[in-house]
Amino acid sequence: MKAELAMFGGKPAVRPEYRRLEWPVVTDAEREAVLRVLDHRKFTVGAKNEPEIHGLESEWAEFCGTRHAVAVNSGTVALELALTALGIQPGDEVIVPALSYVATAMAPLYQLAIPVFVDIDPVTFNIDVTKIEEKITNRTRAIVPVHLGGLPADMDEIRALARKYDLLVVEDAVQAQGGTYRGERIGSLGNVACWSLNVEKSIPTCGEGGLVTTDDEEVAERIRSLRILGEDLSTEERLYVSATRGSNLKLSSVLAAFTRAQLASFWDYQAKRDHNIPVFLDRLAQLPGIVIPTVPADRTHMWHMLRFRFDPEAAGLPGVTAGRFRQALRRALLAEGVPLTHYQIIPLPGQPVFQKQDAYGQGYPWSLPGTNPQRYDLADYPVTCQVIEDSLCLRRMHLNPDAGPALDEYADAFERVWQHLDVVGRFARSLDYQPPWTAVPGYEPTAAGVA
Ligand SMILES: Cc1ncc(COP(=O)(O)O)c(C=O)c1O
């Protein structure tokens, strides 16, 4: 007999303690690391012989195979300072994917540069490299590929375009710590790479943090200066002389020490994920109408986020739209105890901050003299719209290296829901449905790409 769906009163497939799993995992190693800082009392990067930030920087550079790593206080700041240190100027255009965390597209604004969006690939969810060239103009200076969800972007094609048009490449490597592409470690594949250490990331700290990696000594030195009010760092003794504009964007030693402990455990944890997650995905792949994450043979997936696309036709529900199917599945699976979420409900160009084209008043930076007009119309990003409509994500929980038994119960929940697809289909048809981005304040119906 089929067990009843939890949304109609059945017993949920997932036990309550598996609905939220601990991440970051905090062990004695992290406790000792934090206490060590309280004992040695070197709390900031400026303290003489400070060991934690400098230790993290050299360990991170080794982890990425780069000459330098510079620690800052967030991934967003890492992107902002990377673009600044590379010489991005007001009015320059920076190419970014239409699907990412907003920081990727917000960072160019720090230098009064203008984000230009490119649609994503429907399989990898990364920037569609076949659509980049048509967005390159006389003002384009950089491409920021994002290794979204843990899967490296198509870096060879991106680097070829960068060579052809003399562009800089800044990897947003935030979601793919440890990943490799064609045998090379990400974080070393462009001019500069940016990392976040926030609590959601695969190598987190106990708060917020970030890093920039590069082989370029001058760029690294500029970032070290930018993170401390543009100070001239060439003197042995600190003279408090600012050579350039900067801000106070330093990481704290306690946070660095915590991350060093996480970095030391990373490959053990990742080996467990490399077992747990494919077992889970293989079970889901048996269910018609679920598209599990794809891993091209030339790169590794770091499993940072698991995105599932849902196809109602393949599930045997013709006439049910993808958005309604996804919405009905979310209700059913959440009731069973599977903590599925959206990751982004709106393509980046649809974010109100970009729709307004006014970041600093008077339309800056879009109104700067000589800039090209930008059209941020969602109809130009049909794949991003479609993926947002028809997919849901599993985040954070599955990073716990002991998530295996919980993932088994998540798979039980999917299987149960799939036994009731006729009911789910009826429920989906009855839903009052709008695409997720219509919930955004300031949404204009004319900007919709997909109904
Ligand atoms: C792809 C991407 N880029 C940049 C960032 C910004 O990092 P932070 O939150 O540390 O500022 C994030 C953060 O989650 C991200 O996912």
C-alpha cells in the first residue's frame, strides 16, 4: 500500500532531526583554533607576526595553486577589490552571468562600472559561452564567470574570448572551493579569483570572510593596500600614509583561525560527500521528470548546491506547466521534510537595482558620458527564466559529511511523492500561479520572459 502524502495528513518521510543538519560542522579543532587566538592575542592582520591570517593566506594559495592569496572580510569585497586592483574604471562594462548571487553583478558598481548580463547554459547553469561574444563592446573590460553551485564554468572558451578581445578574467569561485577544470584547480584559471568564507560555503568561517587569489604580485599588493584604507605598505614601520582610496575591509584573526581548521578537514569531508551525494542522485535519477545535476567529464562537481529541474511531460503530466509542477512538488516535498529552496527567484538583470539603472543618484554609473545604453529585459534571458521556473535546490544540509542517512530519507520522500504524481498533477493544475520574479517589488509585467 502507498503511504499517504504528508501534505494530506500522512507521516512525513523525513524524521524531524534530518530536516536541518549542522553546517558548518564545529569540532574540537575549530574550538581550539578560536581559543588559540584568544591565547596568543594577535587579533588583527597588523599585529606583529600575526599567524592566523598569514597562515590562512599561504595555505589558501597552496590549496588553489596560486602565488598569492589575500584575505578580506567577505566574498563581495573580494570581487570589488579584485576589479579595483585590476584597474576597472568608471563606465567600463563587466560581463556576468544572468544567474548568480547578486554580489557578482553588484561588484562592478563599486568602481562605477556597468554589469552586462549573459544568459546561462541549461545543463551546467553557468554562463553560456556561446552568447558572450555578442555582448562584447568597445567598453568591455572583464568577464566574471561564476562556478555556480560547485561546477566550474567553461573556462577554455572564456579564456579564448579574453585573449581575442584583450579582456580580464575574474573567477567568482565562491561556490566551488576545491574544484578542478581540465586538470587545473579553479582559482588559478583567470587573472584573479574571488572566494567567500561565509557560513554557507563549503570551507566556511564562523561568520563572514573572503579571499582573493592571483599569481600577479602587483595585484595582490594592491588588494593588501585597498583592504586597509589604501595605505602605503612599502615601509617596515606602519606610517599610516594612504596612497590611494581604500576602506577597512580586513578579516579578523579569529575568523581566519576557524577557517584554517575547516580547510584541514575539507578533503576528508569532500570524500564523504563524493560518496553520499552520487548515491542520493542515482536514486532520484530513476524517477521520470527529475533532471539531476550534470557533471561533464572534464571537471569536478564540488556539490555546493544541488539543483533539480522538473519536467512535467517526462513525469507523465502533459498540460501541467513547469512552474506549477515545481510549485506543487515544493509543497509536497517540504511537507515530507525535504528542505528544498529556491536559489534566486529573479534573473539578475531583473533585480530592481539594475532595472532602475541608478546606483548613486543621477543615474550613475549608467549615465556616465560615453557609456553604451543597457537593456535589462528578462525576455533576453529565456534559459535563466526557465531554470528559475522549473527547478529547486538543496543547500547547506548535504554539505555535512554525515548527511548520508538524511539523504536516504530525502530520497524516500521523493519516491513517495512520485508514487502520487497523479495527485500532485491535479494539485499543480489547481494552483493560482505566477512566475517567482513577479513577487519582486517594482516588477513590470512587460519584462517577463516566460509565462
Ligand atoms: C556566487 C557568489 N558570489 C559572491 C558571493 C558573495 O560572498 P559574501 O556573501 O561572502 O559577500 C556569494 C555569496 O554567497 C556567492 O554565492
